[in-house]
Amino acid sequence: MRKAPLYSRSPRPATPRGPQGEAAAASAEPPAGARGRLRDGLRRHAAAVAALGAAVLAALTMAALLGARPGLRVITQDDIDAAVRASLEKEPLPSAAARAAAAVAPSVVRVIGLADAEDEDEGAEDVERKAMERALGSGVMIIDNGTILTNLHVVAGSRRVRVRFWDGLESEAAVIGTQPENDLAVLRASKLPDDAQAATMRSTADLAPGDAVVAVGFPFGLGPSVSAGVVSGLAREFRSPDGQTRLTNLIQFDAAANPGNSGGPLVTMDGHVVGIVTAILNPGEQRTFIGIGFAVPIENAAQAAGMPPF
């Protein structure tokens, strides 16, 4: 018995009329139930049939291309992954903390407050040695005209202030503004490096606990030094051990900070300054870091320099 082709859409040939023709037609066509099942099956699996046809066509096209160019090999995802791994092993990418520190480093300065008249006639090493006992801190340039933010307690009581830039240039600096309620001072350097670079500041509005940050500064005069951690909390309060200073709305962080870090920037992983390091919490007498540091939000610090809020 002849069977109709399953996928042919060509019209069936006319069948002669008469008893023999009707018999032939009856033998050539599948029963009506079978035709219905066939149509339903094609409709249900139309997408699969089309996908199968596309896959077969792609395979045939690729085979034809490879046949035309026998030396050509298809590049797979494994090949791409292997090339990336080889490139990274040869030249590893810097860490996020390293990139953040590099972005802000040209804007970070060392701040030395000098209190005694005899300091003016001493050498640089003696000045820095005595400064360690008086006021030694960090700062960050926020305007490329030499405007620098630091902590008020770093320069309070100093007769003179010096800053040292990342390239080694030293300059006298004048205190041009203060904000005691946030322990902030604004300096203006009299000399600048030829390629002076101001830091980029970022609003703390979207800062959240757990965000990665780095603190950059001169702890105990060493530096610039970089430490990495996370934001531990927001809107914190700090009281100095003597009870004379009370700071509010602070950023709490756990990147290591020690005496000398005061006034330095707290920086996000994109290299943007979100705070000015101002205090560490340590109930002991050593004044060393135990995992809790505080920074003044950059919005407050920018206002101290006369800049509009974010």
C-alpha cells in the first residue's frame, strides 16, 4: 500500500472517478484520524522542527567552510578562557585596593605642625622627629590650587604648618579655615607640584555597611601607607578620652588607622574620597588601632572648604 509523504505540502494528484478510482483513492490516503493526528503533531512540535532545521543548516554551513579552508580551526570558549588565563598569569591585574590607592595617591600630603620657635632653625630630620611628639598627620588636596583638608587637631596650636606632596616637594601652608565641630581644618599650600592633582570626592548618600574602602595616610610618619577594609557603620558618634571632643554623624570603618592617619582620606574602590579619617577608638593607653576607626563624611569636609554640598 502506498503512503502519503509525511512532510510534503504538494497537492495530491487527482484520482480517477469510478469504482476503481475510488478504491485507489481509499488505498492511497491515510484514514482521517491519522491525518488529524499528523497535523496536531506538526503544530505541537513546529518550534522543535524549525530549530532542528536551523541546527542542521548551521552544521552543513560550518562543514562547508572547513572543507573550503582545511587549516582553519573553530575557536571555542575553552580557547578564549585559556588565553585570558595566560594573559593574567603573565601580567596580573592590580587589586581593587591598589587601584583605589593609586588613584588618590597624588592628592595625599603629609602634614607637619610646628609649635616651637627654635624649630625654624633645625634640620628637616629634627623637625620631623619633634613633630612626631607634637602634630604629625595627613591631608588630601581637594582643589588643585593647593586647598587641603586635614584634621583640626593635627594643626591646632602650631605656629607653622608644612606639607609634603607625593613627589617630595615641601611647602609652607596656611590655615585658611576651620570647622571645630567636625575636627576639620582647611590649608592652603604656598607651593605646588607642576602636576598637582586634586582628589575626586563622592557623596556618601549611597554608602552602605560592607562597602570596601581604603585609608591612605602617614601612620606614625610612615607612608604614604595604605590599609584596606570595609565600612562598618554609619551615623556613629565618638567622644575623645578626655571628654572634651564629641563628633557625630561619622563613618565607622575597619581599615587600619593609627596616629598619623588623622586628616587622610577614606577612599572607595573607585578611588573617590568619601571621608576624612579623624579618630580611632581604643579604650587603652597605647592609642593603637583595634579595628574601629571614624571618618568625617566628605560632605561636611567640603563645606568647611566653602564648597557647595553634593
